[in-house]
Amino acid sequence: MNKANVAPSKRVGSYQELLTEDSRPAPRALRKTGVTDIGPLEIPTSWYFDPEIEKLEVERIWKRSWQMVCREEDLSEVGDTWVYDVGPLSYVIVRSSADTIKAFSNSCLHRGRPLRDCPGHASQLKCPFHGFTWSLDGALRGVPSREEFLTITNEEFRLPEATVARWGGFVFINPDPNAEPFEDYIGDLTQDFEASPLEKKAKIVHISKVIPANWKVVNEAFLEAFHVHTTHPQWVTAYSDHLHQYDVFGNYSRIIIPGAVPSHQLRWTPSQQEILNCMLGGWDDVPPAIEIAPGANVRQTIADVFREQARPLLGDAVETISDAEMLDVVQYNLFPNFGPFSSPTVSLVYAFKPYGSDPLKSVIEIMLIGPWKGEGAPPRVKERRLSADEHFNDVPELGQFGAILNQDTANLDYIMRGIANNQRNKVVFASYHELKIRHFYHLYAQTMGLELPA
């Protein structure tokens, strides 16, 4: 049934064609395209459950890959520490001098007690069990009853280090001493964030939660937007699925979801006003008090609204920001588990990792970061760890993202149960709409040394 006779825009065949209708040229990052066919169309379900696979992931992924551990503002002062746990591994990250951040294995070399249990400030790294002590640069500083330890030398008892890199205001580590340089690993990812540099933003909120699902299942849920029309029905009036653009570039991939273009799954044609209402939050039955002018271009109109909303924060620079940057969802994923969004205003950031040695549990980590124009280091925002009984919409700082994250995560434990009952013993991926998942498993199989199904 036709709900309205006003089409939102002429029907276009691709995201790149859609950009030609906008009021301002899109930045070169949105104009570039990448590989669009890579990776398996099926993988075995055993990869989600097999304890031997979990052990192999520790050795070949978490001990050898570049992984985001925290923001630089978490370590703003000398002596600030951060604890990064991934699976059974733990690292303590510390600002050892004004210009240096180091990462050490979070284990006392005496009898293994973790040196730090949580983030905080420290003048030294001291074991809470027997008091073995190291300086912030990892050098052995003190051994109780030193004469009792006949095999200890200062050089041998330096704390084992992981390699550290800093990019976009984030801190990354790679435990492999022979790791590929981070700059080579990310390729030209930096160029894609030239218009909205992540290092010029600061944390607004930082949330984590243990999820009853394998970390790869959780990761997959955020590698595609094929689920939007079913899982997020409030968005179908204003977010296209037939114009999604997926791209693969080396070790990272990208999805672009155009805004102010209705889903082709709809059985009716929304008016431009209905699209505007949806984009501005009108799905909660409280339509915004803004009316679109007859004949106006809906993408340009909504982009202008968003520019005015951003003007107090960004100033007149909003005039140079394209409609696409204001409207469209642009998400990147750097293998194995880092997912930043590109936005001139507030950006979401995802990270996914295993929880302990249990392949049936994982941790989802979510940050919102926004433009920071203050002097010096931005205020420190602590990580809030949600309990099993807490929901993302219990965090008011997440705003509308709380309800969306609840929808995204509601399926995950059910998916694990379903995969366990999969009689084919394989899961299958869409060739294009799940390209980012296929790319992930292309890199995953290479890194793990696993053969892909024929």
C-alpha cells in the first residue's frame, strides 16, 4: 500500500551515484572504493566452540596481533596505568615518561601475581603478594630478601614488554617482538580519518559487558548492516540497505550506510517529512518540530539541521562538512577486533575480545568519543563494566545508542544456541552484504593457519 506519493529522491543505483546529489562534495575517503569480493562464503561451526581453536587464537592472534587497549587520555600523567585483559592474557600499560607509553606482561616474575588489578596511578609496579618491585620502565627495582634468590639477575628480571603504537588518540599493543610495524599494518587507514581525526576527540563514555557468546559471533553482529531492517525496524524509514557500500583495504574494511534514504524492504513509500522525522528521532512517536519545505532535497535539508546542531561545537567549520559526513554511518574494522566510526561529531568505537579461556563468553567494549577543544588533557572517563542484569539503555550517556545496542546484543546467546544445533555444521555468509565478515575470516584463517572449506 502506498502511504505517500512523494518520492524521497530519484532512484539511484549506488552510493557513489547518491553522492552526486549532495550539496557539498564528499571527501576523498568516501569517494574511494576497495575490494568487493574476498573471503569464504561458509565456515565450520567448530570454529566457535572448539577449545583447541580457542588455544590457537591465543597463540596466533592475541599474542601476535595489533590490538587497541585504551585511549591516550587514560594515561595522561606519568605513572598512570591501564590493565588490558584479553582471554587468559593480561598486560599493564603505563605512561613511563612524558613521551613514552610502555606495555608489560601483567605478571610478577616471582610467582605470577598480577602487578595491577585495575587502572590507576602508581610511582612503581609493585606486586601485592610479596612486594617484588619494578620501575615504570620495567627495570627490576627491589627484591625482598634478595640473598634468597640465587638465580635472579637484574637483566633477566626486566618485565617482558609488548610493542606499543599510538594512533588516532588510541594506544595499541602487539606482544610479538617481531611484529610488523603498526604503520605498515594499517596501510592508508589514517587518510580515511583526515577529515575527522580521532586524536582530536575525547571519551564521553566507556562501557564494557560480558556477553554469553563467542567473541567472533559478537564481532560478526557489528560487521554488517544486513540485519538492520529486522533488528532495528525503527530505522528502515530513513536508512537504505540497497545502497550500502562495503569495501576491503588490506587489514581493514569499511561499511557506509546512507542516511535519509528509505530501505527498499518497505512496502510503502515514506514522504520526505517522514524520512526527516525518523532521522531526527521521531520513531518514538514524538515527531520533531521541523517541517521540510515542499520540493526540498531531504538529504540536504537534514544535513543542514545537523550542521546547526554541531555549530556550537565545531563553529563555522560545519559549512565545509559534506552532507554525506553529516548523515551517513561510516564504520571501519581493523583486524582482529577494532571498530571505529568516522564522524565529524560523536563517533562510536567498538572492540571485541574473548573472556578468559571460555569460548562461550566474550567482552564487548564500547566508547563514544567527541570533539575536544579544551586546554591540556581531556577529563578522564572511567570504564563502566555492566553486570549481566544491566542493559545498555541503563547508561544515559549512550543516548539513543543504548536501545540500539540492546537490540544488537539481544540475539547473541540465541545465535550461539542455534549454531550448536546447526545440522550442516557450517554457517553461510552473503556474498556482498556480509563481505566484511568474509574478509574477517579471510584474515582469520591466514593468521590461524587454518584451511578454508572448499
